[in-house]
Amino acid sequence: MGDRFEFGRNWQQFLSVVDEGRVLRASDTLMEMLSVPSLDGKTFLDVGCGSGLFSLAARRLGARVHSFDYDADSVEATRALKLRYLPEDSSWTIERGSVLDRHFLEALPKFDVVYAWGVLHHTGAMWQALENVAACVKSEGQLFIAIYNDQGWMSRVWRRVKRLYNRLPGNTKLLLTVPYFLLYWGLKWIVDLTRFKPSHSWRTYRSNRGMSPWHDVVDWVGGYPFEVAKPDILFDYYSKRGFTLQRLVTCGGKLGCNEFVFRKGRD
């Protein structure tokens, strides 16, 4: 028990459903969001690499990849994925490290693409993490982040739910995850039926980023520490630091993450 979700254990379980199709979908997401046909000749930093899926996708697209995560189980998950797909590849390196550790980050080179999807809001010091990743981006490089949307009072309720989840022992955590999974996906299933498209939302979600509905629900309900921000706040924050917004995909003011791709100005 504690006040921090065991992200790595969830990612290790997610590896059991990773297949070639999910890797391809993750690659498609990177190409679409970064507006590139490949990452040949680029360097890619995966901040909070989790399962390693997007590190693998970036490597498949031609980038030289460096992955790190604070969670030791996530590091092992990423290493296991590399062992499965690219065991002898010297252009993909993996280590344990914290995005809040400036000394660790300063020892790294600058990167063409810095990727931190759904990570920085779980550090317990989101604004410090947002500042730290900005310093990792090369001149004219790209920063691809996703941050939980600020829903006001609803976000405060979810913060309490997440804290409670992490204080529950063992399998009693299912008392929170299973009802939410059934409610969330049950409602989508009913809506799909009324539109004569059974399971449409499930299939669409699985095709989005190559992720897993169940493992994402566990990550959502348990994901603590938990911070949020409105899109305009993040836009202003990075604009003042010399970044230009290239792409924005919002969750429409609802539950979920807003995705941003910024380009750093010339030094």
C-alpha cells in the first residue's frame, strides 16, 4: 500500500497483449502527430517509457532511441520488449532515471524528439517536469506531450479516488476498477448498439495508439500522483519558453488527455 501507483506492474501485464498490430498502430500515431513519414536520422527520448511500446515504434521508424523511467518495473518491461523485438540493437538504449532529476537529464544529449505521453502529470511535480523536458529538446526539435485535462471539481474527485485506490490492499482494488470499467465501456456498448455498430468503440479504441482498454482503465483509476492542466495554460507556458504549437488534439473538455506537439525555436 502507498500513495503511488505501481505503473510498471500494469505495463508488464500489458506486454502480454502487445503484438505486431499494436506496434504498427503506435508507429502510425507518431507519424501522424509529428507530421513525418519517418524518423530516419533523428534522436528520440522516451520519458517515462512504461511498456516501451512507443520506444519500439520510434526505433522502427528509424530513430536512435533512449528510454528511461523512474519505475524499475517499467524499465524491465521496456527491456523485455526490446529483447522480444530488437535484442541486438545498439541504437536503442534503456535506463532508470527520473524526469525530476536535473543532473540526470543534463548528462543526456539533446534530442530531436522528446516524447512524454501521459507521464509528467504522475510525477508529483508536474510543472517542474514540464520545465525539465523542455531543456531536453534540440534547437528546432519537437516536444510531444499528453497531459490530463483539468475538469475542475471532477478532477478533484478523481484525485481522491486515485489516492484511495493506492491505499487499498491487494485485490480489493478491483472494487474500484471493475465497476468503472463496466460503467464506462457498458455505456459505450449501449450507444454503439443504438447506432447499429456493436463493439465499434471497443475496436476503435484498440486501434488508437495500440493500447489496451482494460490496462488503460487500471492506469486511469490507479494513476497517482495526479495533476491536470487546461490546454491554454500549457500553450502559454511553452510559448513563453520559445516553443510553437504544431498540433493539438483535445479530449473536448472531457475526461482524458490533451495531446500537444510543440516545436522549439532556434537557439
